Amino acid sequence: MGNKPGTVFNDQMVADFSTTCTSGLTEMQVREHCIHWLHQHPSGRMKKKCFKKMMSQALPHFSKEEAEKMENHIFRIYDLNQDGFIDFHEFMTVFMVLTGDQPKSVLEKMFRIFDVKSTGTITKEEMLILVTDMHKLIRENETDE
């Protein structure tokens, strides 16, 4: 699903993201995101360490343990081909799905969030793990309002 190593983006990918992206991004904006991505990740792939840093900035009130649990859940969503990296295509695909209007795609991603062990089923144990880990997000959101 992700790009082959060394292949970051091409004109067709940019065109596809700009024509199918329901967030309203133009082809030029997608290109700018690609260029920024390459500047931040010259190999074209985001390492988990970099993702962890990004998440710690997004979740500043989380303890190290709480943040690590959320990082693992969210990283798993982005790393579509499960190679341990997030490439630009994977990043933009999840962005499009989560901002898109295709209910089936959104539901499939939500299912992947709860299917912690990637077995194709959601067990009671997996549900409890995720709900417990995400409870902090809900509490934090309530205190911000």
C-alpha cells in the first residue's frame, strides 16, 4: 500500500490526492505538503521516533506511558503496510479518510483502531485496552472546554 522505498511521490499521486481529497486541498497544496514532507523526512519515510516526537507535542498533558500507548495505536493506523515507517502516501491516505465523506472508509479505519492485534475481529480485551488508553483524551478534552 505504501510507496516502494525511494519513491516518495509523483505527479499522478499528487493529482489523485488533489482530485479525491474532500478536505479541499488543491494540487498545489498537496505538492507543498509533499515538499514539506521531504524536507522533514529526506528518505520519504517517517520513523517511529519522529512520530513519537510529533505525538508528544500534540499530547503535552499526557504522561510518558499514556502518550506511548496512544502513539502505538495511532501509528498502527498510519502504517498501512506495517513496515514500521509512515510514508507520504500512507500519511495522506489516512488524512483523506479521516477528513473524507466515504462512510465505509471511515468505518474501516475506525475498525482498525479497535482491532489492536490486527486479527480482523475485535475482542473484549482489545476494546478495554483501547477505551482505557483513550479515556485520557476524553478527560483532557472536557477540561479544555
